[in-house]
Amino acid sequence: MKPAWQERLEKSISKNKRDAHSRYFQLATVADDGTPRVRMVVFRGFAGSEESSLLIITDTRSQKISELKSCPRVEIGWYFTHTREQYRLRCNSEIFLGSKGPQEQRGLVWSRLSEAARAQFFWKTPGEAEGSGDAPPLAETPPDTFAVIGFQPFSVDHLILSKQQIRTKSLIKAGVWSEQRLNP
Ligand SMILES: Cc1cc2nc3c(=O)[nH]c(=O)nc-3n(C[C@H](O)[C@H](O)[C@H](O)COP(=O)(O)O)c2cc1C
């Protein structure tokens, strides 16, 4: 059974789909020096109909990959402008790389990408001085630079900015979700 926060999040996504930016969320990681890093990413859907993992795609050469390897805990910040709702999801992460892990997710997500989105994984090393770095050889299949990351929430803070604000905290313990209303 889907947790209540996921039902609400799916409704928020659907009610805000007129705004292209409603598919973007902020992803915060922790760098090796213990300081935070945050960046925008595109939500690529949930891992499956039975799963609550949120999927994104990224380049394996990007900074966030090494950050996630040393600290797999992240926070996602997501604001829906039309319905004026904020979700803050604390998650564990799982990186689906080329060489290991289930290939289904990678293949499926890759097959849904536009040509332009695929092309970026054949560019030179992201984050290096312009023009330097290596570019992987062109291929039809997902290159090793292509990673899918799944974020599995364990704590969800949902704030609705209506006349009377509503704040709901959801927590999972021993596989069971519970919810509590908080003062906003
Ligand atoms: C609207 C928008 C959407 C983005 N979507 C993604 C994405 O889905 N995956 C990704 O890796 N980077 C995405 N980026 C780029 C990241 O914000 C970031 O610049 C890049 O991933 C490098 O981050 P890092 O060096 O911290 O790993 C997006 C940027 C913007 C502005």
C-alpha cells in the first residue's frame, strides 16, 4: 500500500503539471568537508508502481556521485507554485551504475529520454575547465557515464500554505509509516 505522503505528492504533481518547473526539485547532499551542496534536478518518476523511491538521472562524473558515495543521506526540497505546497523529503539513496545493480531501471529511464537528454552523457567531463576532459565514445546503449539514482524517503515534511497552514510529518519505523500534524 502506498504511504499517505506519496498519495498527496502524486496529487500535487498532477495538480501542478501545467508548470514545467513543477518536475524540478532541489537536491541537497553533504560534501566530504561536512558542508552542504544543493542543486536542481528533474524528477523522473517513482521506481515502480509498488515503490516509493524517487528517481533522477545524472552523470557518474558529477560531484554529487562522490558525495552520495560517502554520505548516501540527502534532503529533497520541492515547491509547487500553483497549489503552494512544500515537501521536504529526507532519503537514503541508491545509485544504479552501468557496471552493477539492477539494469532494468537504467534501461527503462534511458529508453524514455529525448535525444538531447541522452547526448549530454557523451559530453566532456562535467565541472572541468571548458573544453578539457574526456568524452565517452558515442553509442546507442546507455554509456557508463549514465546513472539513475533512487531516493527512498524515511521522513517527509509536507507544508500547505493555505489560509490555515497545514503541516504534516510522516516517519517510517520498522517498515510502518505514521503521520502527525505539527504546528506550521
Ligand atoms: C532546471 C534544471 C534541471 C536540472 N536537472 C538535472 C538532472 O536531472 N540531473 C543532473 O545531474 N543535473 C541536473 N541539472 C544540473 C544540476 O543542477 C547541476 O548543475 C549538475 O548536476 C552538477 O551538479 P554537481 O556538480 O553538484 O553534481 C539541472 C539544472 C537545472 C537548472
